[in-house]
Amino acid sequence: MNLENNKKNAIAFYKMAYEGNPEKAVALYVGDTYIQHNPLVADAPQAFIDYFTRMHKEYQDKSIQFVRTIAEGDLVALHTHQIWPGNDQYVTMDFFRFTDDGKIVEHWDSIQQVPKTSANNNTMY
């Protein structure tokens, strides 16, 4: 398993889908099965395509920055900063499981809105 390739592919997959081309992202990076743990998205590659197609149509003016990428074994973790319309900001953590041949077959995520105030001077990144 090539951890550096998996990290690059996780970023490319997520960026491509996020920026409006989930069908190509799935064709290039997803295996035959796609197990989804986000309760808003069904299992299977087509459900992922449908979800990101709808999100891109509804929220075209958004951006994503990849802050950290960590790989271990068959997992890659992405830590991102997302800015949505109206300067609505989120921190996300996504985990992808890869097959031995470098295809994504499973996904977990967590998302939290960046609050306007904080009890400390640290950022969420």
C-alpha cells in the first residue's frame, strides 16, 4: 500500500467532487463498492455522485482548503477548512479506507461549524 499515493488521491478525489465533478472523481478514485457512514448520504458510488451534484448546484460559491492529511495502514484522514456562501465556515475531518490497489471503498466524516467566538486564542486548525 502506497501511503503517499493514497494521500494524494484522497485530496484529488475530494477536491474534484467538491468543486463540481463527482462523477469523474468516482470514476478515477472509487472502487466497486462505496460504504458511506455519513447519515445524509446513501451507500454506493451513485449516491455519492447524486449528493455532491446537488451540493454543487445549491452552493456553488464555496471553497475548501486541505489543512492536514494523515495516512496509516489503509486509511487516509483529511482535515479541511471549508468556506460556504455568506462566509459560513466549517472544519471537517474525513476518513477514507483504501483497497490494496489504491481505490476508495469507505468513508467517515465529521463536520463542525467554526464559532464566531472562542474561549481560547487557538484556531480550529
